Amino acid sequence: MAVLEEPIKETLVLKNYIDGEWTESKGKYHDIINPATCKTIARAPSSTKEEVDEAVMAAKRAYSEWRRTPPLARCRRLFRLKELLEENFEELSRIQTMEHGKTIDESRGETRRGIENVEVATGIPSLMMGENLEDIATGIDEYLIRQPLGVFCCIAPFNFPFMVPLWFAPYAVATGNCIIIKPSPRDPISQVKLAELVDEAGFPPGIWQVVHGGGEVAQALLEHPDIKGACFVGSTPVAREIYKKCGEVGKRVIAQAGAKNFIVVMEDANLEKTIPALMTSFYGNTGQRCLSGANALVVGDDKFYKKFVEEFVDAASKIKVGYGLDEAVQMGPLQSKTAKERVLGFIEKGIKEGAKIVLDGRKPKIKGAYPDTCFLGPTCFEDVTADMIVAREEIFGPVANILRAKDLDEAIKIIHANPYGNAASIFTSSGKLAREFQYRVECGNIGINIGIAAPMAFFPFSGMKNSFFGVLHGQGKEAIRFFTESKVVIQRWW
């Protein structure tokens, strides 16, 4: 077996990054496990309430001077951070694979998308500009300026440990705010490495901080009176609670939640190009992506349906499963043993409901000598109906469901009957059908012959229904609006 380049050579003991210093937590520590090898690669703390208070106070102290720092000067720190991210690109990517399990190509994609958000945020001198109009009345002018608010927090998910905090943090600091990132306790190493580069880039103490922990730390941040707003990405039940909590305590919030994404395949779709796109959509990131395809909704006659199922299953059965640092591997393990057990539970439910398992990934062939603790292979059900649990609930694993609809109208009705509204895609050669789909479907991110409708950094990461709680989304101009308040000035000089 080839020796794979692992940047983490020995077990790391992770610290909090507070007020420009790396400080050891007084809280309890737990192990961070590489899901492919099942080896401990780090130990991370659950921070105390006092440590959360310390981070918030440091940010509050730093805010006064940081908001007075000219936008150009703030952006120079981001330019330097971008350079450092590029220089450390491969190491950052390999760390993600080691702590999460995704393939190295998927990690490289995540790193690139994170860097792109830093790039967009460097345009803040233009993006933060206000508006003005003279002579709103005789001798009176009016203008709007955007001002920062103070201290924000980001409660990050496990599935994209490096990228997701960068949907928010660069925009927060570019607009003159301070931010505290709470990484997922399951894979926090990426945020530690990122904070090291933030420090090297020369950000003043207290501007960008990292505090480790789980639900109790998140609760402490949400309840802290000096936190002005929160950014969250995760499951719908937790997002709903965070949205409610922020409403109760008067904080602004972005709460991006779960998904059950439909991909409609019309009879006129080019299957030669469609099937590879669907493999990436359904099985990329081992299905642990809020934009992953979950339900393939086929519109066509029996002949087309049969052909689609055969080609889909054939392609999925050829996906190479193994340790993501192996360049030949196409799908890694689930992030944890618990995640695998959860997915196995859904597979059992699907079988009991009467879905036909046409590709069973419960005993995967793993490339290399690795334990199967967290591994599952690609799995596929057909004869699935929209009322089944596997078709309704978020599985968050490499499980595809194949459903049928008689026409596009029925397909859209099926999509709308589901409570989620994160993403939906259509594969077709018809511009008319594509326009009808994007016009009518109630989802935040729409793909036209695109399997993963992932917005670029200069567009918002949208969402509707139970996939999003709030008003403004992460990334781009909406993030800038979220991290600032509009102050309107009406002036007259005698």
C-alpha cells in the first residue's frame, strides 16, 4: 500500500485562540478521530463559560479601534490572508481529509471555495458603499451609510469544516466587526490552522477568534449580551432553535438548515453527461452536503426509466471507496461511526417501507487496509414513493432514491410537498422546461443541468422553507448587509 502524505504526524492538543494568544482550555477534552484510519489525530476542549466571556470581552475591546480602521487597511489584512491560504493550500486540504474523511479533490474544492470568499470580501471599499440623493427637499440632502455593529459569532458545521466559517468571517471583519468562530467539535483542526494564518496575516488581537466546544459553548455565545448576531449552518431542528433564541434575545441571525434535494431528470436529458453529474451530486462528500442530490425524480416512459436506473446503478457501483488521501479514491468514509449508524438506520427503514435496494453499500469494498468502522458504499433505492421516510427525511449519507413522475407538473408538486427548500435541479434539453422549473420551484438554489447548485462567493447561499431561517443569507452582498446597519442622515445647512 502506498504511503500517503499526512500533514498531521502526531496527536495535536488544540487550544483556543483568544485575544491574539493560544490558550489552553480548562474544559474537558475529547478525541478527534480520523474516520478512515480510526486513529486519534487531535484532542479538543469544550471551553468554559468564562473562556467564552473572555473571548467576547477581547472582541468588544478590539472593536472600537477596528471599526475606525479604514476599509482599505482592513482589506490589506485579508489580502495577506489570501496569500497565506494559497501558500498553505495543499496542507489545508489534507487536514480536511484527515479530520472529515472527504477525498483530497473534494477538500481542494472546499479550500478553493473558502479562499474565494476572502477574495470577494477584499472588495469591501466598494461593496460597503452607501447611497445619497441631494435636494430631497429644498436645500436638504439625504444619504445612507453602512456601519458595523460589534461582535458576531459563527457556529460551524462538521461537513465543511474549513469553508463554511469563511462564508461569514471575512465579511464580518472587512466591514469592521469582530467574530468568534466555534468550530464543530467533530473536526475543528481546520479552524485552528486558519486562525494560525489569520494571526500571521497581522490581524489585531480580538478581531478573529476561535473557541472550541459543543452545544453548551454555542448556548453561551447565543445568550451573551455583547454578541450582536449569529451565523449558523447545520440541521433544521437546531437552526429553528437558534432562530428562536436569537429572536428572544434580540440578535440578528443567519440560520442555514437541512435539505432534501430533488433532481428531476426529463426524458430529453443527455444521459451521457447527466449520469456523471449525478454521481458527484449524490455521492460526493459521501452524501454529507446540504446541496447533495437525495431524490432522483425521473420523468419519462418505462424504457427511459429502465435505461436511467441501469446507467445510474452501473456508474455508482464503480465508485472507488477508501481513504481520501489516495488520489484514486472517489468516495471516503462518513465522518463518524455515529453518522454511519444513522445512515444504516435509514437504509433499514427504506427496506421495511418497501423500497427496492438495487445497490447495497452496507458491505463496501474498501481500497486499502482500513477498518470499515465509518465506511459505507454507494447505495440506491428504486420503487420509492414521496411519502416514504427515506424520501422525506434528510439522510446525510451516500443513499440515492429513485422516484417517478408522469410529467413536470407532477414532479414540481412532489418537490413542493417536501418541507425542505434548499436546492433542486433539472436535467433537460428543453429551455422551456428549464425556465418553467426555475420559475415555479420553491427552492433557494436551482440547478439547470447542474447536479450541485452551489452559489459562487459573490452570490448568496440561498434557501427556503425549512432549509433557512432568517432574512439575509451568507456570502456576497447579503453577508455585507447582514454585518452592517443602515444609518440614514438627513442634513440641511443654513
